[in-house]
Amino acid sequence: MNWDLLATYTPMYADALWVVVQLGFWGVFGSLILGALVALVRHWKVPVVDRIAGGYIEVARNTPSMVQLYFLYFGLPLIGVKASGFACAIAGLTFLGGAYMAEAIRSGLEAVREGQYRAAASLGLSQTQTMRLVVLPQALAVALPAITANVIFLIKETSIVSIIAVVDLMALTQNLIGMFYTSNEAYLMLVISYLVLLLPVSIGLRALERRFRRGIA
């Protein structure tokens, strides 16, 4: 193991890690927004829109994420829609993650018993107040483990965005190995970089989950 080479690679991996952080943040943020909207549509069984939302979930979960990225990056320009690789990566993560987040959130919503709605109505709470004060806290307590798993999953999925010319950790590793044949050093830096990113996220989300459950109990 060439430790001097590791020191040389560190700034490059720091830059690539920042790209992954941005992709992960916007991908998770977008998927949570999209997932919440789709979950509410399916929970309330909005006519027609419910079927469209269900179709979206099936397409997103049953097609490879690589195919989705190829479609966004190479397919959309054929109909005049062009975007950078970075924008396509965020859109792809949002599209994929939104389906999983939707099912996680919907499972939480459906875990809230009907009696909770009746009790809220008997207290004179409006539908908005019932959803905000009664339903959502309980639903999130149920959905948080699945949401946590989806967040980690989406951040790890950033490892495939190199196929659409985004220089992330995986792309940098492949480039360094191809140019300098330094597999041991490059792969070690790749593992360390993902651990530096994912371990704090995982620990933080687990702590949030425990605190949230204590607050509901």
C-alpha cells in the first residue's frame, strides 16, 4: 500500500465525495416530496390519479435504475429535452426514490387506526389539524425505519451515475485505476469515502427514529 499515493488522492476523493453529497441530498429531498404526494394520493384514493400513481410506482420499482438514467440522459434529448448529467442524476434518483418513499409513507398512513380519526373529529379538529397533529406523527413513527433504509439506498445508488458522465466516487476510482493501475489505493479510498458519508447519516437517522418513537409513545 502506497501511503503517499493515498495522500495525493485524498483531495480528489474529497471533491468527488462533495458531488455525491449534493446528489444524495437533492435526490433524497426530491424523493421525499414526490413520495409524500404520491402516498397521499393513494391513501385518499383520488380517482384516476390514484391509478396513475400506482402505475408510476410499478414502473419505477420494476425497471433498473441504470435504464432510467439512460432514458433521461440519452432518450429525452431525442424529443428535444436536454439536461446535464448532474440534473439527470438528480431526476433519476428522485424518480426511483419517490416510488419507494411513497410506499413507506403510505404504509405509515394506513397503520393509523380509524378510531384516531373519529377521536380527532370528536374533539372538533379540522381535517388539516387531524392530519398534522394526529395522523402524521403516528404515520411517521411507523414509516421512519423504511424511510431510513430508503435514504441509505438512494445515497448508495449514486454510485451508478458515472454512466452518464458525472464524476462521482465510482467514476474517479475507475479513472485512477485505468490511468495508474493503483487498484488497492483507489478501492481503499472508495470504501473510506462511502463510510465517511454513510455512517454518520445512518447513525443520525437511527437516533432520529428512536427519539421520534419516544415522543409518540
